[in-house]
Amino acid sequence: MSSYPIKRQYQPQFQSNSKHSNSSTLKQSVDYDEEDKYRNKSTQNLFSKVNMLKEVSISIGEEIRDQNQFLQAMGQDYESTSMVLSARMSQFYKMAKKQGCGQMLLLLLFCIIVLIFVYIFKKVF
């Protein structure tokens, strides 16, 4: 559709010499011009709204692409972190098995002594 307005002019099929007929013809011509102006204005409004919707849909598409890239990067980071964490946990379990329970008992005894000391300290003061 072209953006140039198409102007229609009323062309009477017969010519009359009366004043009334000429004013009627002129009025119809003015009516057609007003209709054309209104249609052109409506068409321009419609084109502007279509262009606005086009821009909005393009920006939505760009945002979706950016978010998908972000989510893919997050997924990759999560995978690498979980692999590192699982490797560290397996190393921790191996270390715990090799150490035995001697150090765990010492740590438990230390915690109990500290708790007793805090309890007595609170009772006294």
C-alpha cells in the first residue's frame, strides 16, 4: 500500500445550470475530500501502530534471546560447580575414612568441655 493519498474528485455525470446543483456538487466534492483526509489520517495512525507493534515484537525477541543465553551460561556454571563440589565431597569422605574416629572423638570432647565451661560461666556471672 502506498503512503501517498489518493484523492477522488466527484465528477458529475450531467451539467446543470442551476445554482442548487453547483452547490450540491461542490458540497459532495468537499465531503469526498474530508473523507479522504479522514481515511488518510486513519491509515497513518494504523501504520504508526503497526510499526510500534513491530518494534515491540522485535525488542521482545531480542530480550528472549538474551535471557536464553544467560540461562545457558547459568546452566553451564551450575554444572561445573556441581562437578567441583562432588569431587571435593568425595575427597572429604576419603579423608574422613582414612583419619578414623580418633580426631572426631577429640573434637567432640573439646566441644563438650567448651559447652560445660560456658554453662558454668553463665551460672557464676
